Amino acid sequence: MKTNPTFDELMLALEQPLKEFQKLQKRKKRQRLIRRIIIGLLIIIIIVYVSEYKEHSLFIVGILLVLMRMLGGSSSRKEDKFWGDTIVSPILNRLIEAGTYKGKRGMPENMAMKNTFLSKYDNYKSSDLIEGRIGKVSYSIANIIIKESSGEESRISFQGVLFVANLAKRYDTRITVWFPALVKKNEDQQPEVTKGPSDRPVFGEFSEAWEVITKPIRNVLISLPESIVNQLRIEIYEHQFMITVPRRYFQRYGSVEGIVSALEEDCMLITAFTTIAGELDSNPALWGKSTD
């Protein structure tokens, strides 16, 4: 019987790609050095030769500018292709091998984004999407950026990870749960409700929130790093159960350490969310008669 891949299995699939990424970073450093040399040559040509040899100097300047542009554009295109084909693919392939997932890029058109974000948005961009199904629960996981406008200005209103699971039962009232306020660890490391007038961890029907966010699900979320747990927000509305983890996503090509750290977070979230999908599937309260 095929099982969901563990965090260690996902990271093991990335061992070789990360070595390749280190090589790519070294190539980038060499390209940056070449660009600096070209810029230096441009400055020398402009200062020394433009006035005396205008025709030839303009031709040389043009060639150097084209070379510099080609170096930068080529590097960027290679990085984008490398990220999708070499870094993301091993994760998706390992998930597909588990037999419960299918890899896909981009956000599905039928995802009800209006149910997730209350404010109007101009556009969104998603990447590294995983779609899957465990039993009766279909779900999607994506890194996503939402932009909205205010007059002439556009700003990012949400950036982070989105998990959406589809349920049979319908919830007509939107239930918003701030997970850190709802659950904490006590001395026995077990979840404990922290409901009170100053907390207001749940907007909506508290009993319905508790019906969906069962103890096994709370335990899964609590097991995540504190930096993730402290930002978790859960939405239950209509037929959807959603978790958002807002964060300033890593600089994709900043450093190997940054890449590894971000991939570790992604693998933790993937394993946590797929476990939650299994818990939702096994919750009988969600698969009775729909209240449509």
C-alpha cells in the first residue's frame, strides 16, 4: 500500500538538485564578475573615446550593452527553468509516486479565491501547485501572491502558502480561526482551548469550527515550527476548508541556505496538509447529508 511521503523522503529527493543549485550559484558569481568588467569597459569607453572616436565607440558600446543584457537575461531564464525542472520536479515526482497526488503548475480556474480573501484583488500568481485526493477529499496546495490596487498604487495583500480542501458539508456562515489564539501547549504538550472575550480566536460558530478542526488536526498543526504556527489562519466557508500561512517568501535565488530553509518549510507544510486531508476524510461529521 502506498503512503504519503514523509518530510525526510521529500528532502532526500532534493539532495542532488541542491548540489546542482550550488553549481548554478557559482556560475552566477562568474557572470556577475563578467558584467562588472563589461560595465567598467563601458565607463572607460564613454569617458575616454566617445568624443574622439564617436562612430566606433558607439558601435562598441552597443555590442557591450547587448552582451551584458544577454548575460543577465540568459541567467534569469536558466534560473526559472532550473527551479521548475530541477528543484520542484523531485518533490512533485515523489508525491506522484505515492499514488495520491498529481503534479500541476498554476492555480486551477475553479478555485473560489473570493472565498479565501475578503478584499478585492487585481491579480494573483501561483507556483509549485500540488493537487491531490485522499479518499473523498480533494485539495490544492500552492505558493501564492495576491495583489490589489488602491487608486494608482498596487500592493501585495497576501503572500504565502494556501491550502484548500473540498468538503461535502456546506457552512453558510464564514468561520475564521486564528490558530495560535485557539490552541496552545500546556504542560503535557496537549492542545488546550484558549477562548475568551479578549482573545476572540474564532469568528463564526465555535462548535462548527471545533467540528472540523479536530484534535488530530490540531496536533498536526502544533507540530509545525513555531514561526509557522504563529501565522496560521483557518477559514471554513461553504464547501471549503482553507489554511493560509502568510510569510515573506524566501528570495528564490538568494543563497543555498535560504533555498534549503524554504524547501524544508515547504516539505513540512506539504506533509502536514496531506495528513490533514486524510483526517478530514476520516471525519464522519463532514460527510453526512449536505445542508445545501
